[in-house]
Amino acid sequence: MEYWLATTSEPGQPGIGGGIMKSQDGQPRTVNTVQVPSVDEYVGKIQAAGGQICVPKMPIPGVGWVAYALDPCGVLFGIYTPDPAAK
């Protein structure tokens, strides 16, 4: 998957970071991704609240773990946990 990191600050400084990737269906879209303490824990919370995991946990090598979900209204969002050891 094509994916590029986007940072707005120097390492260790406050800022909003993220990534840019090509949409899997070719449609333009914005997907908000939020940092959580544990992707595994929050996948469970999302499912318990009626959400659906549409892209299971996967690594961003050297950066962390990410998963994508649909909330009960069908809004796509991501969850992310930093982990430099992710492969």
C-alpha cells in the first residue's frame, strides 16, 4: 500500500502528525485517525459499541500499529498506537 508519513513538528515536540495514502476504492476521502493506548484493546471497545472493524490491525513498519473501523453510523475512522518495533 502506498503510504507517506506527514509530520507538523520536530520529533518529541507537540504537533499533529499523520499519513497520506491512496484510497483503496479510488474515491477521494479524509479519514481521521486517533492515537489510542492499545489498538487491540480499542478494537474490542469499538466492536462492543456496535462498530465494525473494516481493516484489521496492521503494522506501519518502524512507526506503530493501525486499524480502521466504521462507527455505527457508517463513518470510517482509524486508531493508532505508536510502536517503533512494528514490522
